[in-house]
Amino acid sequence: MSVPMGCNVTVDFSNAKMVDQTTPETLKAIKDNLANEGGSMVNEGLHSHRAMPHDETSTRVKKTYN
């Protein structure tokens, strides 16, 4: 993936049914690279997912409400 230097990026997970454990690790590396180049990254929509188990890099599954 190539993002121009100094860009501000928003990643929206609100429509994702599942986010696997490799995604947060990869996005953290991209976020760090962007920050080093004067940019930023914001992750949105993960509030509607639950972590399995409960740590920052775990797989997240979309919560369902009945």
C-alpha cells in the first residue's frame, strides 16, 4: 500500500463483520510510518466490535444485537 507523505487517513471498520488479529498490527505499523512522515491515521468503527480475547491486537467480531 502506498500513501503519500503527510496524508491524513481514516480507516472505517463500521461495516466489517470481522477484523482479524493481523489487521491492528499492520495498521499500527502504517500509522507509525505516516506519523514519521507528518501524516496521521484514525481508526473508526471498532467500538461496534468485541475483542476475542480482550487485548489491542486480538481478532474483533461485530457485535450483534437482538
